[in-house]
Amino acid sequence: MLEVRGVHTYYGQSHVLHGVSLDVERGEIVALLGRNGAGKTTTLRSVIGLTPPRDGTIRFEGERIDGLEPYRIARRGIGYVPEDRRVFPELSVEDNLNVVLDRDSDWSVERAFELFPALEEHAHRLGGQLSGGQQQMLTIARALVTDPDLLLLDEPSEGLAPTIVEDLETLLENVIETGITVLLAEQNTNFAFSLADRAFLLSRGRVEWDGTIEELQSRDDLIGRYLSVANVGTE
């Protein structure tokens, strides 16, 4: 479904991604893992077009999307949940969903509320009045009602209390059961291990390893080298 090949991405003159290559097959949950600054967020931003790569290619469903504007990439079927959530603070929960709803799809606000019942309880509350966990749910729901085939999730557990992270994990499992494909960037390895099928380890803007979650869980050397700091405070 998604093919990233030899991507080099810059912020100004700062070279952030160095030849990143990865792939995501339809129906998979793939995790991008690494410490802060490893390049996980930049990889997602490169895919969705917010930080276009300077070199390399990105294909979605066999067609090149690198160089397209973000809204055109989104219309092809890629949803993006940014790390900083970016809910519309002056709009109600319901209006946050309606403003992006693809009315020609099978998704509806009612279906989103079925997956996220806590949001239905606050349907008329302003987005800026929600807790961090509620805002995260709203951001994911907002991406889903655009009817994506591939969902990019950037650090969904960031800044959430452990009990809220557990709730979010259950909700994402329900999302995954709808058949959506997910590329997940995470520092919380326990969270990622519970959801993902495969993983790519990033360090300093390079892919250092890729394989199944089962293989990674048996590699203490890799976890210690690339992920150990990321586990602090996640228990």
C-alpha cells in the first residue's frame, strides 16, 4: 500500500532523514520506533506532504505522491493524526467531525461516536474544553471520518496518563478491527508492541532495523541500543 524509498528530508539546511525506506502492506499495523529526534515525525510528515522530501520517492497504492500538496494526498486516502492534535478549540466535538466529514463514504459522525462513546457524551462541548485524552480521541475520530485507507498516527500516547493510554489502546484495537491500515510512530514501546505487526527502528534519521514485533521483542541488544530511554516512565 505504501512504499517509501530513499527519502531525504530537510528542515531548511538541516538534513533530518537520510535515505529512509519502508513499506506498509494493506491491513498491517506498522510501528516506527526510536528515541526523540530519531526522525519518526518527519517520516510521517514526509508521507503526508507537510515536509516534502528533497530526494527519494513515496508511492501510495502504486502511484507517486511525493511532491503533491497535503490535501491532495489526504484525498487519495491517507489520514493524519498529528502529535499536537490540533483540534478546533472553538468548535464543538460534533462540529470538529462534521467540518471534515466525507459524506460519500461509509463513515458518519454517528459511526465515530460508536467507536468513541466518550466523545458522544461531550458532543456539544468545545474542543478546547476537552481533556488531553479526549482531544486525542477526537483527533483520531476526525481523521477516520475523512474515510482513509491508511492512517498515520504520530505519538498518540504522548502526554497521557497510564490509565488513559490503556483506554486508548483498547479504542485503537477497535479502530484496527474496521480493517484500516496504520503506520504508527511511537516512543512508548509497550504501547506499540501491543498493537503493531512489524516495526522499523529509526535512529538519527536512518532505518537501522526492520522486522516483526516478535523478532524485536527477543532482541534485547536492539531494544537497549535504540529504545531503552523511550521506555522510561511508560510502565
